[in-house]
Amino acid sequence: MVSRTVLITGASGFVGSHVVKATLDKGYNAVAIARGFKAAYIKKSCASYGDRLRVIEVDDIFNGQIDKEIFKGVDALIHVATPMPGKTPVPDVIPNSIKGTMNIIEQAGDAGVKSIVVTGTMASVRNPAGTFKNDDWNPLTTEQAVASKDLMAIYAASKKYAELAVWLWAEKHPEVEVTVLLPPFITGPYAREFFDVRIDNQSISNKFFYGIIFPDGKFPLHSLYIDVRDLAKAHVNAIDAPPSSTIGRKRVLFSSPHELDYKDVVKMLAEKRPQLKDRLNKGEPPSSPMKKLPCDFKRIEEVTGFRPEDFHTLEQTILDLLDDYLVSEEKWKAEGLDTTLKLPM
């Protein structure tokens, strides 16, 4: 196995922490970029991995020069970090997403990094025709997104325009291999070794799925999902994908091959977790016209090595997700915290 050193942005986040774990699990070295107390949390794990894990504390990767020493010995960059509406002032979300993405990518390219994998989103693909192809684009403009004041629209525009900037840069730097993975809702258990699970630090998409076990909760907005563990592993695998000169632009919708029907999920939970039966969502589960994303799984395998049988099953994802949540919920209740499910939108 070829030894690699992978620099990971957003390493303390939900997806980034899993990417750190997947990188180390593959035998590669990880350089994790995080901020403040979150960086300190990850550093607790360094003792277990020795010099295979470095944690770099930065104030803000979205602005300014990054210490060149960070890139020393780095073979690949996995860029996960992104400004989120609700945490970043609305007028700043789209420009910060573009500027921040290009800031880290340009500096990585200048430092000689030869492989870059970026976490995109299915929202960059959504279009009025209702098709989901790797070369589709959401026609939403910055002006439309901002005028709508809709946080999801602003997020979609921020990711779309950041990705467009990435591809423009990639065309001018053919010596660097660039891959963008486009997931739908990302869910699954936390990588607790690297992610500080606090009541005020939870994945937004996970909180929608937690609604399944709250009697008056909301079901997720749609049935298109990916297990965070599969997405993280795919990021790491994509580092070694065949070159674009051979297989073309590596822009890939990456979603679970398993159908998700919330009625079936509620029934499954009642059977597999009978202790939750009385607290399952009492609402009418939504009937989604699309229960899975029509991905090109041949292309997914070509770029990430994932075959349909390699993905976690829906049952594995849901049970692991909710079992993991219940561990936290029990702890928070013991601490006297309010565990009422509060959704961001």
C-alpha cells in the first residue's frame, strides 16, 4: 500500500471527523485542520495514532494565508469545511464559500499537492427538469438565493458557485487531480473519537432523522440520503481514482443505493427497537415520489471503488444513527439539559 498524507479541512465537523477516521483506517497519515476547542478535542486522539495524526489549529481557513508548513509532506487535500447559513451571516455565506474554497485549494496547489477531493452537494445539481446527472447544474443564481431569504437556497447557491470556481481552477491546473462528490442528506452515527458530541453541536441533517423518534417531530424533507461513513470512505478512495485525462471530469453524485420509505422505517424500528415503540413519530410519514437517487453506480465505482453492495444498508444506517443518539440523550438528560428536538428551519 502506498503511504499517503492527507490534509483534511473541517476535520472537527460531522463529515470531516469521519474523513479523518477513514483516512487513518486506510493506513494513511492525516493532518486535521480545526478551530479552537474543537482542535483541542481531536488532539486527545493523537496519543493513539502517534505521528500518523497531526492536528493544526487555525482561526479561519476562509481568509488569509495558511502557514506553508501545514502542507509539508501532504499528498492530498480533502476539503470538507463550508460556511453554513445560521452560523455565518447570510450576506457572507456565498462569498465566503467561494473565497474559502479557493483559498485552501490555491494554496494547496502552490504547495505541490497533486490530488484534491471536495465535498459538494446534490443541491448543486437540482434543476427544473428534475433530472439527476453528474453534469446537471442548479440554475439558481446568487441574486435569487439571497432574495428568497431561504437558508437552503442560500446554501445551495454557495456550494454551486464554490464548485464552479473549483472546476475553473482545475481546467487551468491539469497537473492536479480534482474530484467533487455530490451527496444528498448525510446521516449516521458520530465519529466520537474526533467529534465532540454536545447538545449544541449536532449535525443538522441528523436532527431531521432524529425526528423519527419524537412523537411530534418532523420527518426529513426527502428520502435521498447517504451514510456518512460511506461518504467519508469514498472521499479517501477518490484520492487514488484514475486520472481525469483517462476517465473525464470526476464530478459524481454519491447516494445510497437503498430505497428509503419512512413508513417502513417506523415499522422496522418498532420491531428492532421495541423500547422506542411509544416514542416513535405519530405523524403521517411522507410519501416521497423518489425513494433513492438515480445515481450512475458504474461511475461511482470508477471514481470511488464503491459498488452497491459496499454501502451500509438502510437498517444499519438508521439503527446505528439512533442508537448513537440515545447514548447522548441519556447523558444530556442526566445533566439536566433540555433534549427537546429543535430544528434549525
